Amino acid sequence: MDEKKVLGFSLFGIVKSEEPWRKAHKDGMKELAERAGIPELLEKVNEPDYFEFVKEALSKINEYKDLSESERISKRRKQYFNRVLGLIKDYVDKDFVSFLEELKIDYELILITTNLRDFVDEVLRLANASETFDYIVTANPNEEDDKKIVFDKAIKRAKKPDIFVGSEKSRKVCKELGIDFIKYGNLEKLKEELK
């Protein structure tokens, strides 16, 4: 029997929009800028290296001062994902989850995300998709938001996807790793692209 192709996915699709992450990021950065007394941090929200500014801000807030950099990152990422979870319930796409179940007949499915495992488990529970993926690879709490790290982890610990479906943010790392990439726009378009 032929080995099944491996399809990789991010949470985008299961969750209809990136809006919960955008809003949580923006609100979290605003709160961080205010608490650290660094209003210019808000100008860095969309910069590729914004996390360097987050680390600087965290070092100025009493709650984080006695923590190592790794502990600061871990604590802040957990706070961020809790903020996203509070927003995500209205964005779950049940039709997408049903489509994933259909795909399991012909493909192995792997979820690759820079989100944290507890958060991913909760999103999958909300979407009734806890048993949908053959493999789930997430970031560790002390890791920065770096797609290359989790893709490398996925390849080492699970399997390299033949195709990855996700947001534009994953295109570059997929190209570097020789993984075909499909930018998820909507379910009907994805069905056509996977035919």
C-alpha cells in the first residue's frame, strides 16, 4: 500500500480569522507599553523584531524583574494565549473541521503552530477536533514566535509535510524547507486546490 501524503496545517482555517490573535497582540502590546512606561512600543507592534522590544519592556515591569528572560517570555506568552482564547470561540469553523475529517481518509494530518500546546488543545476542544490530527507540533512556552523552530521540530519529531496550508506568514519557511505551500483563503478554494 502506498504511504499517505502528509498535509500540514496551522490553526488558520479551524479558526476562521486571524482577528483573535491580532486583537490580543494589539491589546497586549498596548497594556505592556503602558505598564513599562514605553509608549513608543506601540509603534513596534508590526515590526518583524517586535519581540526584542517586548523583552525590553518586560525587564522594566516589577512582575517580571526577578524572572529570567526565558521565564519572562514563557509567562508573557501564556498571558497572550489566554487573551486569544477569550476571543476565539466565535471564530471556530465547523465546516473546515468536517473537511479535515474527510481528508484523513487519504492523508496524514499534522498541525504545526507557534501557539502553545495547552492553548492548541483548548482550541481543538472548542472546535470538536481533538482527534483530527495525526501529529501536533507546537512551540514551547519559552520559545519566541518563530515558525522555523516549530517546522524543524515537526520534521524531526513527526513528519515533513508534503503540502502546508496556512497563512502567508508560513510561506517563507515552507519555501526554505521544500514544502509546497497553499495560502488558506476559504474552504471552497482549498478543496479545489487539493483536488
